[in-house]
Amino acid sequence: MPRRVDHQERRQRIAGALWRIASTRGLEGASLRDVAAEAGISLGQLQHYFATREEMLRFTLEHFSALSGERIRKRVATGYPEPTPRAVLREIAAELLPLSEEQRVALRVQLGYLVRVLHDEGLRPQAREGVLALRGLLADQLRIAAERGELTAGLDPEREAVRLLALTDGLANAVLLDVLAPGAAMGLVDEHLGGVFGG
Amino acid sequence: MPRRVDHQERRQRIAGALWRIASTRGLEGASLRDVAAEAGISLGQLQHYFATREEMLRFTLEHFSALSGERIRKRVATGYPEPTPRAVLREIAAELLPLSEEQRVALRVQLGYLVRVLHDEGLRPQAREGVLALRGLLADQLRIAAERGELTAGLDPEREAVRLLALTDGLANAVLLDVLAPGAAMGLVDEHLGGVFGG
């Protein structure tokens, strides 16, 4: 199986190169040729792994989204002896805000991808699935909270998932544009969760 | 003064051409040459009005932002005999959501511009000013509401302006991506305003 592992490692190395270019010049500035150069491989080698720019983009976003999920899991596991749904939701929201330089880069790349998706029907299904999966994850936590009697009475988990994601998304844009401090954004998320979890 | 009027009309015609290109192919697909062709003028004529792509972009966004403000004023003036702060806030939020095809196009173009701005320090001050002006407009309405005793006790107008803008922004993205119906987004805005205005 070592060959297979190498393949995956090579793909991740390419994804990292695309990420670095996208974070400085934007996604539009990243051709297959540029990415190959940044990854230190030939264009032919790159095309062995990704036949098209879209395939490369998709893999890269999935790869960084997986890393982001990993970070959330770690923070929840190390930060809370018995993680509550509220704690999990807080950590997910924190991951979706540009609180660190790394997250700032990730969000900038994701926004660039969103714009591409909005002009390209072919990319939309994957992007929609990603958002719906994240929303489902939040709704699951909110349902568990409701079962534990922790949710404010009368709130619908599915609806609250939409609200929390939308708020976080909008706050993230404000932080990226430097019209809101990262700490203030997190403060508004905490206040929001305070309302959802009955204070 | 007829010459001056002609200039302004010509600039608006160019802005319309840029808008049409940006709404289908995205901002990256709009070179000065493309825009001149779409507007039915020569590149030289276009450059008489806009020396750079950035100047053209800036004017176009200001022009469409002014049209958007005009639409809000009209809807408030015709829809409410005595417009309350809550009604004004609702109409501003409605204008910021992709409820019509025209608004969908506008938001797509604006998102493309946001991504450009995030990769270009030079464009950031104007974009920041735009967001801060909008936030100030909302905060003014919320302050009037507080003076009229209509705001839920304990809420800070400035903070509520940030919350309402962030929520609307995030909901707009969800509607653009077709993971939320326009009506559901407006419903969440109304629910939010219900909380801000004490039910």
C-alpha cells in the first residue's frame, strides 16, 4: 500500500501549493501551471493527479475542510472534559470565524470559491452539499441539546442551525473586511448562543 | 450644463455594461476592452471616463449602491404612511437579500468585489467605508427606535446594527447558494426584528 499513501501525500502537497497561491493572489491567480511550479513538480505530474482545475479545487477544499473538522474535534476533546452541545457549537462557530491568520486565509479562499461557484452551475452541487452537511451537524447538536432540555423553549433545531450559520458567516465577512474585531465577533456568537441555550 | 449631464450618462452606461458582464462571467471576466465593447464604445472613449479598471469598478459599485438606496427610499415612502424605524430596517434588510433576480445579480457582483478587496489593500478603504456607512444608517434607526421606546430593553443600537447586518449578509449567501429559500430568509429577518423590537 505504500504507493497509495504517496499518491495521497502528493495530492495534499499540490493542495497546499494551491492554497498558498490562492491566499495571496486569489483563486483566479492559480492556474495548473502556477500550482505545479509552487508544488515543485511538472505540469504533467500535476495533471496525473488532477486532470482539471476544478478537480484540483474540489480536492483542495475537501482537504482543508477535513483539516478544519480535525481542529474542531481536537479543541472539543481537549477543552472540555464532557463536551456539551453548546460547547461543540461554540467551537464550530469559532472555527468558521477568522480568529487566526490561518483561518483568515482559509475564509478568503472559501469566499473566492463561493464566487466561482455562483458563476458556475457545475460546481454548485458540491458547495451546496458542504453547507447542508455543516448545517446538519449544527442541527444534530441542537437536537441533542433539546433532548437534554438545554435549548430555549420553542426553538426549532433546523431553523436555529440556519440562524447560527448565517450570523457566523456574516460576522466572518465583517472581520475579514476589518470592520469588526475578531473578539467582538466571538462575543456576538457567545451572546447568540446565550439566547439559544436560555442564558 | 448639457455636457456635464452627458458625461454622467455615459459613465452610467459604462457602469451598466460592466454590471452585465460581471453578473454573468464574474468581475474577473471584465477587462476595460470587454466593457467598452459591451457599452458600444471604443476603448479610448472608455478610458476618457475611467483611466483604470479600479476607477471603473468603484464608480459602478457607487452607482448601483445609489440605485439601491433609491429603491429603499421609494419602498419606505410608498409602503408606509408613517414609516417607523422598524419598517425602515426591514426594507433595508429586504434590499440586502437576493429576493429578486436583480438583487441576486447585485449580490453576486458585490461578493466578487469583496473577494477582490480582500486581496487588494488599495481597494479596502472604500469597501470599509461603505459597510460602516450602512452600519451607521442602521444604528441611527435603532437609536431613534430606542428614543421612541420601541427597542427591547438593554440592547445597544451599534451592536444591534452589527448583528442585523451580519445575519442578513449570511442569509444572503445561503439564498445565493440555493440552500435557503428567499422567503425563509426574510422570515428569519422578521423574527430577528421581532426580538429587537420586543415582539
